[in-house]
Amino acid sequence: MTEPSEPQDLNAGDLRDRAVRAALGQAPFDILLTGGQLVNVATSEIHAADIGIVGALVASVHAPGSRSDAAQMIDCTGRFIAPGLIDTHMHIESSMVTPRRYAETVVPQGTTTVVWDPHEVGNVAGLNGVRWACEASSGLDLRVLVLAPSCVPSAPGIERAGAEFNPPEMREMLAWPKIHGVAEVMDMRGVLNRSLKMTGIVGAGLASGKLVCGHARGLNGAEVQGFAAAGIGSDHEISAAEDFMDKLRAGFTIELRGSHDYVLPGVVAALNDLPHLPQTLTVCTDDVFPDDLDRVGGMADVLRRLVGHGMTPVDALRAATLNAAMRIGRADLGMVAPGRRADIAVFADLDNFLARLVLASGRIVARDGICLNPTHAPAAAPFTDTMKLQPLEAADFEILASGPTARVNTVSKPRFTEWGNAELAVRDGKVQVPADMLRMAVIHRHGKADPHPVVGLLQEWGNWSGAIATTIAHDSHNLNVFGSDPADMAVAANALIGCGGGMAVAKDGKLLALLELPVCGLLSDRPTDEVGRALDHLREAAATVADWLPPLRSFKALVGASLACNPGPHVTDIGICDGATGEIRQTVAD
């Protein structure tokens, strides 16, 4: 439903005339929701009300039982009527399915609008990938507001992607009608150092009058102030309650994500200490794997978590609706009120947020968890030739050195990474990696640089007994392979080279599981539940290989292990690089 005519479509023809007449009782409604409890996100009240709808508009919110003149009446007794949920920051690619499959999954959960940063397809397929994102998200029951990826690659100079976006590319994308702003600005160092590239990209966004969104991981004090002063308006990278409050006070719109349960209790406690809910608090999913998206949900699960940690349901819903609509500049969204767009979710309760009925622009699009308007498959999947690699051998994953020992640089800790080092034995010219260290190889797969693996060493990742390979590897999405045995690493890597990308697990020289994601090496056009089951199988296989210790040492940590824009060392296709300083080291120290 993301068409250039929105929101002006609400003023077309005689729609408002009809709505006014219906509100006054001079004409019937098209749809009348009766018997429900309205969640009024403007006043924080929950009260009985009936909702009259004409076309795409809410025409009237009135006393229960006072009207019955409607073409269709829907009994909502015992249920809660709320605005459709708005996800202010997300990546469809993280759910490993195409936009139509994503829409079929989240609309029945009550989400009617998402703000999509197609950063991942942009890193793989460049401007053509972003064009496809705009095209593929049109004509859906889900409103998809597409942003222009700002950091392709996310950390220029210390990683290489399949494309590079500079100010001219940003200006071009911002001129497209379906682009709604600048996606998360991840090159924090470039912004704060006032690099010409990032100054030009952010400046293009500011000149366009569209959104300019941020990624302020690890910034504090003067850095937070400088990032905001650059004109960046939001952040979703919250690490603790103190970080959250610092960024709220600096004026950022916070896109609070529900994926980090270790952060949410402190954040909710801090919110509960404030005299009122900040208008600048919104909610997002950011990254949700397909099995989680299908099983526990996207935005509905975030609300469930927030309420579980002590936030009131009305506050959680306000952040996910009215506050979000104000952030994205859509006055037609965010409330169930006369004159607003009839994007409505009817929930069974305000604990689990199970959607029983969903309307988008006044049309019933889902009922009892079922999408009523599945879209037709596209003629052909795009970007299925992105693995520009020849098969690899076990020897490609060895670390070579001379002499009896080698001093090596390592990456310590799985999430908040730190530099480490060790003195390791060398035998037959190969560094002997101990059992408590993990090899991580990054192979450039886009055909724009040397594809020879860069092999780094990770500490505090536990003891592994096989290998896992993935082309979902934020944010350049090169081929990343983790393992203890070079032979297993070659098996897993070659499986992905052969199928066009995805995720693979190998052990004892055999392939245990393969998740094929042929579109950009990131996505499948199969239904989300099918992709989720395949991922479940792959997770089970991975558990026989890797030694997980949540919340930091986890399966999900694999896809972010090469996120070079974040502070601390990360292995990339160039070397071991620190996103905060730009420092590059090789595994074997000089």
C-alpha cells in the first residue's frame, strides 16, 4: 500500500464528504466496529466506543450501541481496538524473506506500517537493489516506507561491499518518490570527524527535508552531542538505561527495540521514573529471524516484552503508534480517531497482543492470524548470482607464519569486542590454533576485491567442533565462516558458494544443514514459516557445533560478528579493523 498518492489519497473525490455525512448520521458507514474497548493513545484512556469507517477513513468514534447503520458490522466485544502498529526501524532482510512474504507474516500480527532500511540488499546489489526494494514493497497490505541506505559499506576503508554509496548516490535516491529519508547513519567516525563523504550524505538528507536516521552505538558524552548536532534525528543502538536517557535528553527519537532483554528492564524502569512518556520514544524490531517472526511475532512481541518488563500497555502502544506516526511525519496514522486513516488492529488482550482483526486503509486484511490477501509471486527472483567465488579448500583457512612461534592479534569477547593477543606455536608454516580459540574467515564475495580469505581468531567464543558459514554478515554481507577445523570450514563455505548464499553447518567433513537464500544471498521467496523451519533445523545443527552462552555468545551473534562500524575490533575482508579508530591489523603481528 506504499503508493506516492499517500496521504493525499484521503482527500480524493468525495471521501471526506461521505465521512462527514456518516459521522452526522446522514449516511451509513461502510464498516462499523462494535462492542470493543478503544485504546486512546492521545489521552491514555481505554474506554468503550464503536468505530465507524468510510472508505480508508475513520469517520466516527462514538458511544457504543448508538449506531447500527453500516454495510458491515463487526462485533469486537471483549477486545481492544488500537491503531495499526508502526515499526520505525527494521530490515526485512533479517527475516530472510522477500517483502511480500514479510507482509503476509506481520500484517496478521497487527503491523500496518514499517520503515525499511534496505541496507543489506544495497550492500550486495547497489542502487539496483534499492530500486528493487521500492518495487517489491509496492502493492502490499503492509505500508513499507523505504529509506536510502547511508553507509554502503558501513565502515568505508575497513571493509568492502558489493557497492559504494557516496553523496551523488544519496542525492539520486532521495529524489525517488518512494524514498522517505536517509537510513541509519552507521559511519559514526565519519560523521564526527566531518568526512566529506558523510557530511555530504547527511547534508543531502537534511536538504531533502526527509528523515535522517542514526546508529549511535557506543557514543557517549560529547560524541552524543556531536552526532545530534550533525542533524541526525534518531537512534536504536541502546546499550543501557543511562545510554537511553542520555540520548533522550539529547533530543534523539529513540527507536527502542525488543531484541535485547538485558537492556529493557533498566530502560522501562527509567521511563517509569519520568513524569510522562516522552513523545520521542518509538518502538522497532530492527532484526528478527524468520523462525522468531513466525513463532513469536515482530512488533507484537516487542510490546509483549515491554509490558512484561513493567511498561503500561497504553504507553507501549502509544510509542508504537502515535509517537511513531509523529516521527515519520504521517498525520494520517497513529490514532483511531475521525479523519485519520483506518489502520486498525483489534487485539484479544493487552498482555499478549494477539491480533484478531486487522484493517489497512479501511480494508479488512487479516483475521485470526490469517492474511486474507496473499500476493502473487513475482515472475523471477532477482540477484541470484551474487556469489562470485570459486570453491575453497581447507588450506585457504590456515593462518601462515614463519618461525617456531607467532604473535597473533585476536578479537576478544563476542559482542563488545576488545583487542587481544597470544603467542601461538607454528608447525609446518601453520599457526596452531588452540581449542579455546575460534577461526573466523571473511571472504569477499562481490567480485570487486581479492577473494582470498582473511582469517582472524576469536576468543571467548567457547569450544567448537565444526563450522558454520553465512552470507548474512552485517553489513557488507561477505561470506563469513566460523570454525575449529579448516576442512569443515571449506565444506560449509562451498555449500553456500554452490547454492547462491544463505547459511550452512558442517561437521566431521559432512554438511549437516543448509538454508538456501538465493536472492542476494540474503532472502528466499518461500513462505516465512517454511524458511523458519529450515532455520530451526540449521540452528539445531549449529548447536552440535558451537558452544553457545546467551545473551552475548549466541547464534544471532554470528551475523553481527563482522559489523565493522561498531567500536572495537572486527574481522573484515581487509583485516582486523576497529570501527572507532579505523585501525587495521593483520592476524599475525609484525
